[in-house]
Amino acid sequence: MSITELLLLELDEENKKTRTALERVPADKKDFAPHPKSMPLGKLAPHVAQLAGFGLIILTTPEYDFSKGSIKPLPFESPAQLVKAFDEESATVRAALQATKDEAWKEHWKLSFQGKTIFEGSRFLAYREMFMNHVVHHRAQLGVYLRLNEKPVPATYGPSADDKMGF
């Protein structure tokens, strides 16, 4: 199996879990944050929904400078709107991933802000660390937000207290 084929399997599994978390986001809790330094739910959930677009950037460009980019924050209208945006972004990144040849994973990739380096390394590490791990991190935050708002937390790497998956 190629690197890309393995990453496609992972992307599909992680996307199912992320989609379920987004479906459960309470629309009436946009301003909720568990701590003053925490991102409010109305910013966190849309961020998760549109993160696949960042994966697309990693797969299709040699570098990205946030200060020159055109990523506009997705507004939070409803869970259905978040899922729709997520599905669209995910389909786009999946197609780009499918088209990525194994040689491309060794290519250099750089992330910066106003010329200051945030990340520099192989496209593979950028994809894993800056995209996939980023999604997993914020999805876990969503799980905490769901729990604190009495919403069912979806199973991720095994059953949750809410989704026992037949256990």
C-alpha cells in the first residue's frame, strides 16, 4: 500500500468522527467557552468544519503565509451548515490527497506568518502535524464543550459514555 492509500484510510475514519462531533454542536451555545482563554464554541466549531481547507493548502502548495492568505473564518449558523461546509471541504481535500504521489510527501513545505516561520519540514510532517493532528486536537476540544453542555459525546477511539457502540 502506498503512503497516500494509508493516509486516505485515516482521513476517512477521522472525517466520520469529526462529522459526528459537528452534528452534535448546540446551535444555541455560540458564546460558550469553558475558560476565558478558550475559543468560544461559535468560533471553534466552524474552525473544525473548515480545517480540511488547510489540508488542501498543504497538499497543493509549497508554502503558505497566513498574512498573505485568503482563509476567511466560516460563520456559525447551524450544525447542518457546519456539516455541509465540512463535507464540501473534506471532499476537496480527499480528492487532492488521492492525487498526491508518494514522492510528494518528501517535498519541503513551509508555514509562516509575515515571513516568520511557524513550521518547516516535509509535506508529510506538515500534513500529519499541521492538518490531521490539528483536526484531532480541536475535535477533542469539541468533545469537552459537548460534555459541558450536556450533549452526547461521540465515540472516537473506542466508546464514549454516550456512544457505547454495542459494549
